[in-house]
Amino acid sequence: MRMFNRYLMVLAVIFCTLDVIMASFSVQDVSAYFIGNVIAYLIVTLLFVHFSPRARNALALVSVGLLTGFGIIAVVKVLDILKVT
């Protein structure tokens, strides 16, 4: 199995496992699923650092997009806590 295929397989298994565990605890906030999956994605991506430079650049762009979404959710949650919205 090629490295990138193994990477995608590990991501799929971790995402499914994480989502099933969160659903079994009756988590109803969609942002919690997103944040959990982003953190899992970043950890797995850091573990698979032996990609070609082209693949690393593409994954870096995906990581920036996901971190932007993570930051937006964090700001919205903080504003909600502070009741500014």
C-alpha cells in the first residue's frame, strides 16, 4: 500500500471512530465534531511527513483552511460566552 493511500485510510478510520465515540456520548454540537476532526487531521498529517514536496504543499493548504475554520469557530464560541453577539 502506498504511503498516501495508507494516510487516507488512517484518516478515514480515525474520523469514523472519533465520530462514533462522540455520537455515543450524544454530542449534538456540529462544531465539536469539526474541531475534533481538525485536531485528528493535524495530528495524523504531522505523523505522515514523508510525502513528496507537492503533496506536502497541497496538505499545507488544506491545513490552513481547516485552521481558519477552527479559528472562526473559536472566536464565535468566545463571543457567545462573552454575550457580545
